Amino acid sequence: MAERILIVEDESELLDKLRQVFEDEGFSVETASDGETAIKLYDEGLFDAVITDIILPGIDGIELLRRIKERSHEQVVIIMTAFASLDTAVRALKGGAYDYLMKPLMYEEIKQSIRNALRERTLHTENVILRKEIEKRYDFGKIIGESDEIKAVVNEVRKIADSRSNVLLLGETGTGKELFARAIHYNSARHDRPFIPVNCSAIPEALLESEFFGYAKGAFTGATSAKRGLLETADGGTIFLDEIGDLPLPLQAKLLRVLDDREVRPLGSVHARKVELRIVAATNRDLAKEIQRGLFREDLFYRINVVSLRLPPLRERTGDIRVLAEHFVLKYASEEGKQVSVLDEPAMRLLMSYHWPGNVRELQNILERAVLLAAGESITPAHLPEELRSLASRFAEAAQQTLSIEDYTKDFIVRHQVRHSEQQIADMLGITRKALWEKRKRWGLKRT
């Protein structure tokens, strides 16, 4: 369908020429020679853009602009004039005009202005739609779980989402800390501002400061242009610092200074830049113990721990395993175009009896794989990993022997290190390689 333009111009020769120019470009064009006629035409139909002269019989172009913007704030309006003045240009642009063009017109210039305006409008519309889709995705009603444990967390998040307070999310790897961080952001007044997720354990220590604070051109060898840091990028919105316990002490001190002064100074720059942001941090560590060991700053802990929320591991909310499993099966079946729709009861019993050291993320990964392997409508135990099938039975034995989670994690590492790499073992446990190394060190486990 052709895009529609309304052209308002009292010089009939120029009006006819503009009509011809835009019709040749494939637009549907309506014309008016005065402001009153233009308002009537505007009220009768939808237009993608309005082009108007300033000097018109009756109401002038500035007043026409004002009335159009009253009706539709997003309407694209381009002003033309043969009598330019700074005051008129300022009034037009302050009134919401997209562009201000001088006569005699260069037709390529006005065509390009229209193209740019409509392209920007399309991008804006797409961004609005995308943002609404994202906000719907992170609506509290979309957080899956029927257990009292997860409902209690959701209720707490509802209460604090729209506050300005920093939040600390506590929980094991794979419990959904980023999901809740996004829910906090997209249900707050900051929802239309940036959400910047940062995995503090994934950025090499040598790059952390430049990633967080950015740098000025020439700050170091290779800095051929200035770069904005993550903290400044999150200005007005939320920065999610996942695994904040992995931040080295020097960077902790600099982050504390940002929280105190609300300023960011890029590397190599003498100028600080004001920022207003909210921190949602997450960790699977006991930060109180890290403070005692001298690995985490106590003052930073109190700044980020204004509100703390503990996300329960999946083994503490086993009532949610069935509903989560069914959700993931349908999700991945839809994405892959498969007919899989159910887990048979033996497969479900295996899922229910497994201890889920990797929590929801591990469940999600296993079911994505199962859907890919399944040929019919049902997922059976044969579609589940051998490790899960064997460990499920061992965990069932553990329930009778009352052995600790720690003992079974040790057993898991020892039994699987023969056939799997460190990264594979970490992935199966739902932890980082660094966390796996720390467990080995603490328990004195060496690779065979």
C-alpha cells in the first residue's frame, strides 16, 4: 500500500510540482492550498507525512503544525519557507517539526528528508513493538512455577520492582537470577531505558576496568577511538552484575565510588560523566564469608544489598519440575517444528527423582536435547542423557542413605572426569569452570 503525504502550499505551480515529484516516487498525495483545508483533510484520513509552507492564507504553517501535533504527537511534519529566520526555525523545531527546508527547494533534498523521516518512524514503531513484546515476556505472570517458594519470590519482586533501591539476588547457578533481574527492570519506571547484563566472571580481569568505565581516545596503545563503558551505557536504566562476587577488589573500590558519587570517569579522561542507574547484582557465593576472607568489600556489600532476594534451587521446589518440563517441551517443539507434546510418565519420574545441581538451566538444556532426539509425540527415558538416568537412581538411593549434596557432587566429579573435560563437567553441574576448580581445591580432588 502506497504511503500517503499531505502537501500544503499556496503557490499552485509549486504545489503541482511537489505532487508530481512524490507521485513519481510511488506516494499517494493529497494537497491543500490553505491551513483550514489541510486540517479537514488531515481529520478525514491518515497520513504518513505532512509537508507545509509557513506562509499560508488563514492559519500559518506553525499553527498548522501545532494543531497536527495535538492530534498525533508522532506525526512527521516538514516545514518549508522562503523567508528564513532563526526565530522561525527554532519555533518550528520546538513545535515538533522533523525538518526545516529553505526555498527554492531542491527536490532531491526534500525527497531524502521524507525517506529519512519515514525510516526513523518505522524503526521507532518497531522498537515500541519489540519493547512491548519484551515487557510481556518478563511480566510476572510469565514466570513459570506453582510452588509456594517461587510465588513468595514473585510477590517480593512485585513489591520492590518500581523502587530505586539496588537489589542483590542470591542463589545457585541456573536458578533464574537474570530472569528475575529482567522482571525487576521491565516492571519498573525504567522499563524504557537500557537493561545491561554483565557476567563479571566472563570478562578477563585485564579488560574489566575498560569494559565498565570505557576509555578516551589514546588512553592506551590501540585505543584509536573513545569507547563508552557499560556503566555509562546503562545510564537511566539498570545494570545487572551477574556473579558480582568474582569482581577483583580494585574494581570493587571503583564501583563503590560510582555508587557514592554517581559519576563515571573513563580511562585516560580527566572529565567525569554523571550517571543515574540502578544496580541489580547476583551471586551464588556467600558474600558474608567472602568479606571475612578479605575477598569482598563490606562497604560495597551494604550498598548493593539494600534489598536481597534468595531464589530457591529446583530441588527445593520439586512441585515446579512438571510444569517447567511441560513448558520447555512445548517451547522447543514449536521452535524446531517437531510434533513432540508430552513426556511419558517414566521420563517424568526420572526428572522428578533427579537432584538438579544445575537447576532450571540444566532442566532446560536437557529437554531441548530431548526434543531434538525425539521422533514421535512423546519423550521417553531413552531421550534423556545417560548421566541423568544413572544419577537419578543414585539420588533415589541417597534419599534413603541421607548422604549430603556435597558428597554426591564429589562423586559426580570423580566418576565423570575420566570421560569428560573440565568444561563439560562444569556444564553438567551448572557451574563455572572457576567454581569447579574451587570445589576441587576445597575438597582436595585432583584429576586422574
